[in-house]
Amino acid sequence: MEIEIRLGIQTDLLLHLLPRSGSDRSPLPPVRPPRDRFILQSSNPNPKGNFEFLKKGFIIYRMTGEQVENGRDDMLIDGLEPKQNHNVEISEAFNSNYLRTYYAKLFPYADMFKWMSYGNDGRHPGCDQSYFGRREFSFTLENEIYLRFQSFNSIAELEKAIKEKCPFKIDIGAVYSVEPAKREAYSQADGFKPVERELIFDIDISDYDDVRFCCSGANVCPKCWPLMTVAIKVIDTALRDDFGFNHILWVYSGRRGVHCWVCDGKARRLNNEQRAAIADYLHVYKGNENSQKKVSLMGPLHPLLARSYTEVLKDFFEDKFLYSQELFSDEERYEKILEMIPEESVTSELRGKWLDNKRSRDDINIARWGLVKQQLLSGKHKALGIRRCVEEIVFSFTYPRLDMGVSKHMNHLLKAPFCVHPKTGHVCIPIDPNHCEEFDPSTVPTLSTLLEELNRGGLRSEGEDELENTSLGKSIRYFRSSFLRPLLKSCKEEIESFYAAKTQQTKNSLSW
Ligand SMILES: [Zn+2]
């Protein structure tokens, strides 16, 4: 039996309808609908034990084994149904004892605390000492329990909780107006609301299933991973050049995609409408599996698109993707492309020519794409729409596909960097956007290799040095030198200038 419950408007009602154990039919305690939508799912024929409402304010649910093991990157994404995956094995590279050792010896607590404090842990009078404590963390535990609204007032509290609970997944949420753990005291008066949050992006290879023929679902290989590389290049450039953001962290999600954290102060303070506007700006791909034409380009190309096309997408499509996916190798594949060309005379002419030059010495994909371009760009077609088909096809195959819900709402959760994916054992390490084509998911350090390294190295030293000596060393050094250090420098300057402005204001108002 499968039970799916959306904790929403009908929450109280639905929960009362759930049977408890045979003798105990008393209704479950009512629960206030949370702010986010959840999917609650149970594969247990008797749902007792799958739902628990511990302590006041803790909403806990148990997920199916598959969900936990998949580490579901998109667990809380609005509107997405959990996909069924019947492969329930946990990777050999992962187990809870390994994870415990990882949290005991390697997890970079100090770096995470520094990052999440954004300079507010300093001694400057402008520092907001409550800042870190107002951040939501959420844990997905081994026994399928999911805890939201955890908050910690110090690095010691955070470290203690992680070591004790040994979460299979740690998610980071927004900074709220009050400590998430104490939100019960405030919610009546609506005093509990998100006030800051990194601008985040989630790009998942499984959203490209209609344009990759090597893999599907959560699987990735060297032929399709470059779609993620291209996405990083396009989005990173747009965020820096078009919006002026500087403090951007890209992270491997551990299995099938990448996450992006934009951490500039002005990004963290964006409201939901502004986030939506940025996400919409970046969201050219609007199709779904049922609409053949994924992209429709009207008028002159937007500068973002023109730049993405000439600097990244065109070359990637023509030099790599055409071959690696063999886009024109059989009828099913090339018909997909022909369907994007609205002019019947063009498509039938192309089919005829392809039949003629079957024996071309060139690679069939290159030859056929060459003919597509020749046909569409020839002087015969005056209509811009037809000439634009070349670009539309390239965009349809390669333009980044963002999960819009993640970016638009401040209270969305995103998996913390340096978590370990239970399915792959991979550590969610940062990716340097300047060298993203060198990133190979198959060589990402796994939990088991890290522990081997620890064992080999003996108990040389405790803490951070030990981390640097493992194969995670390169990642942590990149995180510190290219992301954290410049970020904290900006935060310090910002705190000082805000404080100076505030002091000046106070002086001015006193002098009146
Ligand atoms: Zn693949």
C-alpha cells in the first residue's frame, strides 16, 4: 500500500483519517499545516510508525527507503512527485558507520559555520550575533525520519547535533526572523518568516532525458555530464555579468546534478518576486516532453541568449554533443529535430537529401546537421523564424534547464555542500566554474575512499589538517580560498559600512 499525503490545507483532516494500530484508533494529534508542501509517503501497509509528531512543533515524517537512499535532491521541490525507484541498495561506498567517522573526523564544521555566519561571528559592533542561530537546518536521518527547523546558536551546537544524529542528508534553509527551533512562540503573530536566503539554483540531469540517449533518470556518464558543465558556464556568466554577483558557489549534488549558491548580500536579501524575476530571466527553456518545440525565439536574440549561443552552446553542440549523442544517427532521433522545423518543404527536402548521401565519408551526424543548417540558412527562406530554427534546435538540446521552484522561494531547502550522497557515497564537493569541464563525477571522493585514506594515514592529527590530507583536500582548499575568503572580506566591509551608516543616522537624528 502506498500512502501519499500532502501536508497542506487538508492536513488535519487527512491525518485524522489515518488508521493507527488495531487497538488504538484514537486520532493523531492535530498538526498545523507547515509553510511548505511536503509529500508524505509510506510503503508500509500499516502506517502507524510512519508518522510521528514529536514534541511541540516538530513535524516528522518517515520516508520510504528508496527516498532516503536516493538522497532525493528535489525532495521538497514544489509540484514534483517522488519518482519511484525500486533499486534500494545503498552503495558499497556508503554506510552509517563510515558516515559517523566522516562527521567525527572530516566534515568541515568550522568552514560551514564561517560561511553561514557571513561575518556576523566577529567582534565588530555591527555584527548580528543572532544571525547564525536564525538559520534553518534540516536533517534526514538514517531511520527515515526527517527533521525540519533545526537551529543552532554556535558551531559547537551544530557539530554536536550532526555528530549525534548522523544525518544521511543535511539541508540548509533560510535565515528566519527568529530562531527556527523557537518558531512556535512566534507563528501566531506571523513573526516567523524568512528574511534572508542565498539565491539558489538546482540543475538536474534527469530533466534532460528527452535530449540524451546514453542514460536516463539519475544515471550520468561522460557523454551526458557535459550538459551540466554547459549549464554552469551559461548560468555562472549570466549571474556575474548580468546581475553583478560575485560570491557564487557551485556544488556537485552527489549524483545527478549541480547546485548553485549565490551568496552576495544583495542576493541573500532578494524577496520572492525578485528571485522569480531572475529565475524567469534565465529560463529560456520552457518546454516539456510533449511539446516538440522547446524554445521559441522571436525578434532579435536577447543578449543573454546571443552570448550563451556564441560563447558556449553552439560549439558544444556542434563539436561534442552531436557526436556523443549521435543526434542524427537514426530516424527516431532525427525526426525529433525535424519536428522543430515548422516548414514542411524544408523537412521533406532534408529527408530526401539524407537518403541520397547516406554514404558520405563524413560523420553522419555532422553531415546531416550541415545540411540542416544549409537548408535553414539559405537565401530561400526570408522569414527570420526559419533561420532561427538553427539556434532554437541548439538551445532546445543544450540550454540549462533550471528547477524554477527552487530558485523562486526563499524557504526552499537545498542540500549542504560536503554532505555525502547515500546512493553513490560521493561527497558533494564544490565545482570551480572556471575549470568546470575538468570536473568528472566518477572521480569525486567517496566516503569509503576517504576512510581508507584516513586509515592509511593513521591518527596523525585531529580536525582540519586531517581533512586537507585526504582527497577532499583540493576541494576544501578551493572552497576556502576561492569562495569563503573573498566572501567574508565582502561581508566584513558590508557590516562595517552598514554600521557606519547607522551610526551616522543616529548622530543626525540626535542633532535635531
Ligand atoms: Zn549519459
